[in-house]
Amino acid sequence: MTVPGLPMAVPAGGLPARVRIHEVGARDGLQNEKATVPTEIKAEFIRRLADAGLTTIEATSFVHPKWVPQLADAEQLFPLVDDLPVALPVLVPNERGLDRALALGARRVAVFASATESFAKANLNRTVDEALAMFEPVVRRAKAQEVHVRGYLSMCFGDPWEGAVPIPQVVKVCRALLDMGCDELSLGDTIGVATPGHVAALLTALEEAGIPPSALGVHFHDTYGQALANTLAALQRGVTTVDASAGGLGGCPYAKSATGNLATEDLVWMLRGLGIDTGIDLGRLVATSTWMAAHLGRPSPSRTVRALSHEDTEEQ
């Protein structure tokens, strides 16, 4: 239920004054849906997210339709939203994907690497080094055209095939991506196994390797209910960019044990309670996720969406 004045803002020491939320629901969320969402609905979703105050909205992915059929309409979707006054990053797996994105005027792209050999093989059919070699010309060409490049790094905290992932192994791939020219990195807890101490240890190791928190974002899945706790640990270490998905949509199609992303609404609720500015209108965001959930034919898994939209009451 909605109660005026809640959550009460009680700032905690050592936290940033503002956090930028990198919204991934329209891409990472919808790519995992069994049914294909119509292009017009995707465009409306992105527009509503922008209207709610999101300033970075990952729009789509220029991968081959065979691998992600839910996003096969990238060429049709992007022109429907590129007039929005927000950043609209798109995923590009290779030079062909970059060509497609640049042809439509994309100014922000992302490549997606893996910290482990097993996931690199499952996701990209390459070794870690082979994947990095594939991304090198993509990043170089993008930077030559002054396009912002984000590097996603999956399996930073655990791998379903390999188990624990050594921190130095993650640092090594992060260093390679930044040396390649990536402007920022997103540390992915792809199967949701991270815990706060692990997050703090990785961020400390990265900083010791010359990679500051300002170059990093965090991308947590809530498989074991740790996403918000892990986010708080990252904020305490100076990270100010957090990936989240409206309504908690998404997971990972190549890691079957992965569940949904951290819900943007749950994140905003926590940040609001900590007195941290996001620029997001929570009411509009909840309404947007409720609208999308109706199109998907199921309720949102976000606790905050359920509480503020009375979904639990309506289902009883």
C-alpha cells in the first residue's frame, strides 16, 4: 500500500549522494521472455521508463536473431525511441552487430565478455581470450567514432560449471577490457551467488589494480535474495552505477540457474530510504512495470511493485 512520507529518508555514512541506475529491463529483461513482445509495446515500455526518470535505458541487442529471437526487431525498434533525451545503449556481439547499431545512429554500445572459460564457451562459443580478441576491433572502431563503450563481464562471483571464480581471474579480464578502450565495466553476478563480503573483496582488488569504482557498475541477480545487500556493499565501496530491471524482469538464457535481475523499484525504494537521489518517479515506474506485467500475462516479481500496486491484495 502507498503511505505518504515512506520510506523515511535516513542517510547512512559513507554512501554516494546520487546513484545512476542503468535500466536493463527492455533488453536483458525482455530477451528472456518465452513469448516475443511486439515492437510497439517495447517502444512504449522504453518511453514510459524515460518518462519515469530513467536516464540510461538499454534498448536492445544487435545479436543474430537465431540466438536471441525476442530481440530480432532491433532495426525496427531503435528508430522508434532514438528521439528520447536519454542514453540508449545497445549490445553488439561483434563487428557486424556494431555495423548495424552505427547505421541507426547508436551512440552507446556494449560488449559482453566472461570471467570464466565455461561461460565464454556456452555464451560465445569461444575461449575468454578468443572473445576478447573478437571485441578488440569492435571497441577500437566504436571509440574511433566517439561512441561510448560498456563492457559487461559475466560470472564475476561464481559459475554454474566451475563453481567459485578466483578474484584475480576477474581482475585480469576487467583490466583487459579497460585496456582495450572500454569506458566502463559492469560486474555481473550472473547466477546470483555473490554475498556482500565477496563484493567488497572484488572491488578492493580492482582498486588495487588501478580500476577505480568510478569506472564500474554492478549487475546483481536476486537468486538467493542477496541483490540489495550486495548493492549496498558496492555503494559503500564507492560504486555509483547500478544495473536494474523494471519489475525484476530477466535472467540469463545461457545460465539456467539464473533468476531475475534486481528490480529497479526495489532498488529505488532502498536508495530513497538512504536519502540517495536517483531522479526517478517511483509511482510512474511502478505503473510502468504493472502495465508491462499485464502485457506479459503475469504479475511482477518485484516486492515494491506488488506492495505499491496492491497486486497481492487483488490476487487473494
